[in-house]
Amino acid sequence: MPVKTVPDNDNASTRGGLTVTSWTSEELDAIGGADELRIAAQRPDGTLRNPVTIWVVRVGGDLYVRAYKGTDSPWYRGVLATHTGRVESGGVTKDVTFADEADPAAGDAVDAAYRDKYRNYSAQFVDPMLAVTARDATVKLVPR
């Protein structure tokens, strides 16, 4: 089934002729507070790939995910095809744009968020999320 790309009008604004949406505080709290997120990339034909369960972190008003296996991760390669898809977490389902995050300061903040949020997990799971391999596969989730 194709993904609808209608923005949530309550959180939409127009900048330079483009509609820009943002997360509501309720969505940020629900998704950012959940341990895991289901992510499904959209194929070029509009259908969704099978969802994959991954970790998610919140940094201020933004949500980020990383590929544990880096840029070779199948789900990460899938998001590169269209940069669109759907996420589900904390009772929230949302169509999103997957944006690359190249800002080193944002990368440091995402590292800190992973360290803090998943501090009760074994280092064998957390440390790879802080490695350069995963950091190179950091994706910002932008609601549509």
C-alpha cells in the first residue's frame, strides 16, 4: 500500500513554498521515551519494505536513529532509495523523511543521547552505536 504524504496540518508551516512539519511534544515524548522503533523504508513504487526494529533517541525537538552495522545495513540502504518511509513507536505511527545528519555537533549530541538512554544495556550493544561505523549511518527522522 502506498504511503500517504499528507502533513499533519496542526504542525505544518510553509517556508519557501515547501510545507515543513514538526513533531508534537506528545509524539516526541512517546517515541523518544520508547526503547525501540519500527522503521520501514518506502520503495520507489510507494510500497513499504518490511519494518525493522531499532533503537531511537531524542535530541531536543529531533529524533534520530542509527544503523548498528553502519552504511552496509540493509534497512539503511533501503532508506537511501527514496528517503521516505514510516516509523512506529510508543503508540505513534508517522510517515517520515529520512534526512542525513552531517553536523558534527549533532553527532556528538546523538552519541550522548544513546549513552544516556541505553546506559542500562550491555556495552556490547551500546558501544557499536557510538562507533564511527554507526555514526556515519545517523538518520534524522522528519515528520511528513
